[in-house]
Amino acid sequence: MLSAKDSEIPFILTARNMGFYVVTTGNKADRAGHRYADEYVPFDFSDYDGLAELSREMGIDALCQGCNDHCALAASAVGTRMGLSGHDSLETAAVLHRKDKFKEFANDLGLPCPVSTWFSSLEEALAHEGAFHAPCIVKPTDSAGGAGVSVARTREEYADAVRNAFAWSAEGHIVVEPFIEGTLHSLSTFIVAGRVVAHMTANDYSFKNKYLTNSGKFPADGGDEAAAFLVPVVERVARELKLVDGLLHLQYIKDLDGRFWIIEMMRRSPGNNYTVALSRSTGINWQEWILRAEAGEDLSHFPPMTPASGACAYHSIMPATNGIVRRIEVDDDLYEYVYQYIEWNGPGSIISDCMNEKVGSLQFHFPSDSVCSAVMANINDRVRVVMEQG
């Protein structure tokens, strides 16, 4: 397991239940997932050759990329070096996990994506007359969770957004594209032999950081219409890139005119313990089947979906300010819908980046879509982190 954040814990536990001896790695020993593994071996997963050698020495049979774009690239690179199946080539993985490469691929194929411009030079981006059309959104190509992302509505804001994006990009690459007004959603698909054999849509919600998803409900509003339009696109991408079997997840925007726009695609799992609610909403254990795919197993017996009644949702609990966590409060009437509640950073934890840090996770199953929508509309008011200033 190439990462061991809280979002990887469901995969670690599932792998152990499947009979795997699970080794976590990474250079951050304080990650929550390490204590759920059989063994932790510190290593920088960006050292592909070194990680491949370590994996050979340890007799590793399979690699899981977890919920991390950098780990998705590492799994492809190391898997290729070791001759393991279950992962795309590094070149293919980069198309889906580097925003500039994906936008170029999408433009060439005419996919329903905003037309983007990408830059590897700050000076070029600032001087390019055609890049700025208000409003636009500027992103680093190699960051996640909204880091370095800005919307610009004036040329002054554009210049600031470009500098901010370059400051966050380790590779020094950014993309600029039109900002589309609408609602944000996800589509998770599972591919076997180039065909989508299971899928589910979700509404995506944010808290203080509007570029970071921390909550969602399944299925999405208008999800059937979105899936009818987007699943054929997913299968086209799978054919064009000759993708191996497994997860292909995407985020899309439904604009004010009802059109669907793909924002990004990825082969790694989303964070927020997303696949827990996804599994309950489809009747399929997505953690298990993602792991089977990454282990290169035969997936011809993939089970049919049995969608749950009502609606499912997840919520990653985030504080509104920095400081010390005093307690987490959940409105009493919500507990009848909760089937999993985990605190990662409970009372006494120090929060230094409230725009990105999460302290716990809630998984919900509601009796109806209307009840689910009503609760999730103000979930950050009904689940609160009480802080004291550090």
C-alpha cells in the first residue's frame, strides 16, 4: 500500500480480510493507516527504482495506489519494472493523472471537457493574450485537493492565480481553462475488458475550501441522465488508452444549461472514504474489486449491482478554524442514519490547516433521496468541530 492516510484504511482492512499481508510505505510515519497494516516500511514512493528493488526483496505480489495521484504514477512505474499486471503503463497513467496531459488528450479526442491552455513557464502564461477569458480557473497540473487552484475574473486576478498555481506545482506546469458555472458531481465506473460493468453518480459538496470535496450523496441529482451521457465517453477513453481492468473515476460539472463537462479523470480512488458509501449504494464491495484489479486477478465474475434503497452519503468532518480540537458535535437526530462514525483527530488534536485537514468521517444511509438532500444541504452546520485557539 503506497500511502496510508485515513482514506486508505478501508483498503488496508479489506486487503487483510482477503488474506494479503499488507505492507504500508511512504515517508510519513504518523499516517493513520500504518497502524492497521501488518508492517510499515518507511520509503519515498517517488523513488521508483528503489521502490521496485525494495518490493522485489520483500516478495511483494501486488501494489495498491490508494487515494493519491502521486501513488497512481508510482504504482504504474513500479508495477512495470516488476512485471506486475493490474496497472496501466506510466505513460498512460500520466495522461489521466497530470492535468496538462489529460487536457491535451481530451482536446485531441474532442471529449466534453473545457478547452484548456497549458504552460510550463510563468512568463509565457502571464504574456499569453489568449489564455485569459473571464472567468477562468487556473490549476497546477500535479496537485490535488484544490491546492493552488484559483478563479480569475480580472487580468490582475489572473496574474495572481498564475503565480499561485506555479508556486504549488512541483513540476512547474499549470493549466488555464474557462470557469463553468454549475454543480459539481462524480461518476465512479468499473471497467472490465473495456466495458463499464458498474457505475454510480454522486453530488459533490465542499466546506470552507470550495475546491476540496468533503461530502457527497449517492446517486447524484439527475444521475441517470449524466450516466447515459458519460458512460459511453468512459468506454471510449478505455479503448483509446487500452486501460487495464479496474476503477475509472471522474468529476463532472452540470452547467446552467444542463450540459455535462468532464473536469478530470483518475484511476486512483477518491478520498473521504468515498468507496465505503459507494459500496453500500451499489451493493458491491468496491474496495475488494479495486484490490482484485490492482492484483491482476481475473474479474470475469464481477457481480451485478444491487442498488440500495433510499440514498447513501458520506461526510468528512472539517473544522472551520485552526486551533485545538475540543470536541466534535453531531446533532442527535442524525444518528439514526449513521452506520459508520470514525474520528481520526479527536479532542486535543492540533489543526494547522483547516482548509485541508479532516478530523473524522461519517457514513449515512437515508430512507429517501429527499431526506438525504435535506440533511446534506447543511451538514457542516449539523456536524461541528468545537475548537479552542492554540
